[in-house]
Amino acid sequence: MKLVFKTLALINKLLLPSLTKRRVDLTKATKFQMALLGWRTFITMRALD
């Protein structure tokens, strides 16, 4: 199962935009940006376990 999350983390890194590089202010982020941040965090945490 860990391999699945590691693969998803790699796909996220390659395809999804990095919000930190764009310097997105979390207090002004849209719902889509917050959902994207939550998704990336969830996958990264599962890949590191």
C-alpha cells in the first residue's frame, strides 16, 4: 500500500502546481487551492509513514 502512496506523491510532484513556489497566502487561498493543499499533504503523510 505504501508503494501506491509513493507513486501518487511522485505524480503530484510532477503534475500539480506547487503553492509554496507561487507564494500563495493561505488566508486568501481559494477553496480549490485549499483542497489541493490538503490532498498533497494527505498523500505526502501517507507516503512517509
